[in-house]
Amino acid sequence: MDEFELIRHYFAAAACARVGGDVALGIGDDCALLGVPVGEQLAVSTDTLVAGVHFSDPCDPYLLGQRALAVSTSDLAGMGATPIGFTLALTIPSVDPDWLSAFARGLDTMAAGCDMRLIGGDTTRGPLSVTLTVFGRVPVGQALLRSGAQPGDLLCVGGSLGDAAGALPIVLGEREADTAEAAALLRRYWSPQPQLALGQALRGKATAALDISDGLLADCAHIADASSASLVVEQARVPLSDALLRFAGAEQALQCGLSGGDDYLLVFTLPADILPTMQAEGWPVHVIGHVAAGDGVRLVDAEGNSLSAGHRGYNHFTS
């Protein structure tokens, strides 16, 4: 099977490869054609996942297909964008029909959940890696940026943190996965759900936002740097799931929540007067601190005393 047969058989025939919506032309020509409505901007992001670095090898290809698209699409959520489509550059060591079929099904499942279309890409032979470029659209002037946090804003997250990091010992084969708690954590690791609807609801409300991929404290530092402000994280208010607390214990669960990474939930800053509206509408807004004058990120106890945060998050080149 050559490259073009592989693409036609496993990817071009998938439901997510059908044209429609903002996709005028998808797989089959030199380029895809996207239509962006007047008054909107194109949002674009690229992620590469490498076997043995970003995911365990071997792993379930269906789950890998889901995860690969989810972590890339989460960047669109962090900008408040509406998804349009994605391209896939897949490098594989050999053509394994069973593996490719399962991977394509996982990709298609996540694409359906995110209402995205596969619009092109490339396949090559080599060490396993997956590169996805995602495309979305956002009204001009309403994209969520990292640079708008203001002193006095509330610091918020979109749900409980640390579950994916808590699953890592299971993924690596260091702990058994035979409990309900382990199953819940593994779902958060392999099938994260990009918070697209929340990101769109925050347009015109949040002053800064991004998705949490490298750990809460590390990603808060990006907002602090871009906004020339200080983000104060109250340790006692960091939301942790019951499954993580039971599986990892309180101390390790907190470390996962602060620095573990792979949450793919939104962290954002919000004027205090906006909070009641967001909560009344049922959005998962958890206040974990505030924005202050200064710089950097401070982790504090209930009395406001600074705490040591230990390891601050994942780094692609030093971790």
C-alpha cells in the first residue's frame, strides 16, 4: 500500500473528512479551501506528539487518535475559537492495517465530538509521531489572549485538576489499573475533552486565558508574563477530584494538580462582577486566586503566606 492508498483507505473515507460548514474543499487537492465569515479571524495551532516522549509506546492506537486531536483542539478552546478542521501529518514505522484502522477511528470519534473535519496532511515512514494543525475561527477582537489580566481580576479554572497526571503511573505500568478511580483518571488522560463551549462563552468576559497543558503553575506563569502582572494561586482552593485524592493521596494529588500537566482545561482571569453571571449560566468556573500587581506566580496558604511549589511543570526539553 503506497502513501496515497493509505490516505484514501484510512483517512479520506472517514466521516470527519467530509466537506461542509466552513470547509469548501478538503482532502484530494494540493490545498484545502476554508471559508471564514466576514468579521472573523482564522485561529491556527500546531502540536507534535512523539512516541516515548508525549505518549507511551506501544499504546492503544484508538486512544492515541482521540488524545492527539483533543490536545491540539484544546488550543482553540484556549483562544475562544470555534473549530473548523485539522490536518494530520503521521509518521509510522510500518503499515499496520489494524493499528491504522484503530487510530483513524479514535481520530474520527474525537473529531465528531469537536465538530471538526480532516482537511489534509501527509504520511511518511519513520519513528512514530503525530503532528496535527488545527484551524478555527473567532470574531475579530474577541480572541482570548494571555496578555489582558488586570490586578483585581479573579483567577479561575474550568474544572478539577491533576487527573491526567495522576494516571501517568498507570500509563507507564508502574501501578495497577483495576479500580474505579484508576479508570476515571485514565479517561482524563486518554480522552480529554477540550473546553470549546466554555472558551466561546468567555469571549468578551475573560481578560486572559489559555489551556493547561504543562501544569497549572507553569501555564499561569505564561499569563503573568504576558500581562505584566502577578497571579496568586490559593493552594486550598485548587480543585481536585475524589478519584485522584483516593488514588494518589492528598499530598501527591495536590502536586499533580499544581504541576502535573495534561489537564487540557482552561485557566482564565475574570473581572469579579462577571463571576455570578457565569455561575448562574452553569459554567464550571472554580475561583482559585486572583491577579495582583507585580510579576510571576505566587502559591499561598489560607493566610496568604507564600509556599514552595516544588516542580513547576512539564518542559518539552528538560523534563
